[in-house]
Amino acid sequence: PEEGRPANFSGAVGRFQLESKIENSSPKTNQPVNITLRFQGHGNGKIIEMPKLKFPQGLEVYDTKTESKFFKDGRSYKQFDILVIPRQAG
């Protein structure tokens, strides 16, 4: 229901774990880096929306791809692959 639901509620109900991974922890300026966020667990993870992320100044978000799957046993995952480019050192 719409009434009384938290403003940040996306509709995903279940028990999920979040894993994050950065492809290169020491990237070079102007070289792309992939950041992966993966939600997995029991419930309908396919409807999880990309969290609002606040990236530091000088980090350009270039592209985001998503992948999701729901399994017959009630498990699911949704993965966000975010391509960023650091435009300045630091």
C-alpha cells in the first residue's frame, strides 16, 4: 500500500545481502573503473532499484548496466555494474 510506506521503499520484500566490488582500487586518471553492487537473497530482488549514490566530485558516472534473475526456490539477485571515470587525481 502507498499509505505509510517509507519514502525510500522500492517494493522489494525479502532478506537480501549486499556485496560490492571495485575492479581496480588504484585507478589512473581518465581510465574507466567498474563498480559492482549485487543484492542477493530470498525475495523478489528483480524489483530492487539502483540506490541513490553520491559520488565524489571529479568522478564521472559513465554507464550503468543491470542484470537480475529469480530462481524457483525463492532466491533472486539483482546486480548493478557502474562504469565510472576518475577525471582528477585524488
